Amino acid sequence: MSHLQSWSDFLKKQAASPPLLFVSGVRHPVSVDVTSALHSHPSMEIVYHPTGYGTTMVHRTPPVPFCEGSAVIYVPREPHDQIVDKDGEDHCVQIAVPPTSGPLPQSCLYVPRVENASVREDLLLLSRGQPRLSPVERAIYNLRATAVLLGLIQIACDCRHQEAADLAEQHLLKAEQYIREYYASIGSLADVARHVGVSQDYLRHIFKLRRRILGRLLRRHVPQHP
């Protein structure tokens, strides 16, 4: 199972489950002069970076660079540190995930762009500290924390899908340009795929999904043999 798929599965399962539990929140400045030592938390932690940028080193995974407007979700007990390259601020929210939630993703999730205004507003509210809450307020905070977590996971999944879609579109545009220029001399679909730098099966697949008319034209006029 891929890293992103494990988070997507967690998102679907949690969307059909009771709200998670808000534990605490904090905002603090970060500086190039201070390095956060390797540490972990018993809860899931969201670290939103409204300003500043740097790198977080996560145990057993490649370094994760972060920038202004991004966030990182760390799984419980995942050792991580933080090296800041530009002064800024961190908004941190910790959320308890009960054992009944089932298997969790094995490593952190990077959220490149938190552009959703409601998610940012909830992060600002939840990270203001650990206020004294009435039972009703506690329930509301649990709902807000769960909504923020699920919203961030959805943003990360959408960004990855968009990146894949953008790359597929680049492949299609390159194939179309090649077909227009060398239509009369193309010997097979393999020629087009080789020029684009992808497999025949992949090229055929994205043509079918995105260029139905051109795909039929390609199948009609370009031999499909290797």
C-alpha cells in the first residue's frame, strides 16, 4: 500500500467514525537560531506553518521541507525534529486517536498548501492554548479538531492527484504535438510512447480518459504493434 493510500484509507474510515479527541494546542515562534530536538508525542500532531520555512527530519523517512502556508501531520510516537531556515511561527494541534480507529499510516503526511480559509481559521482557534472547556465546548473542539485533520488529509490527497493529473496532461500535449508533426511517418504507438518517455499502456490509458476522440483517431491510423 502506498503512503498516500494509507492516509486516504484513514480518511475514509474516520469520516464514518465518531469524532476524535482534541488534546491541546499551542502557537510559538520559530527561529533559525533554535533547532527543535528530536521528539515525539503520544497523540497525532498537526504543525501548521503560516510563516517561515525549513526542514523536518522524520525518523526512517527522507527529510520533509516545509514552507509558508504548509502543514505536516505526524502520526503518534513518530520521532521528528525541525530545522528553520527562515524565522516564522508554528501552530501545533494534538489530537488523540483511539485504538478503535484501526491501523494508522506509518509516517507523516506533508500538506503543501493550506488555502482553505475555514481550515486555517480552525487551526488558529485550536492552537491558541488549552482553554478550560465545558462539556459542550469540549464536544465542539473535538468536532473542529477532527474536521481540521480530515480537511488537511483531503487537501494533501487532492494536491497529489492534481500533480499526477498535471503530469498526465503534459504527456498528452507532448504526444499530440509529436503526432501533428510526424503523423505521416509514425510507424506505431510505440514510436509516440518512446518520444514522450512513457509506456504504450500508460499512453493509451490517458488518451482514453482525456482524449476520447483523438484516442480513436490514434487507434485507427497508428498501428498498435510493438
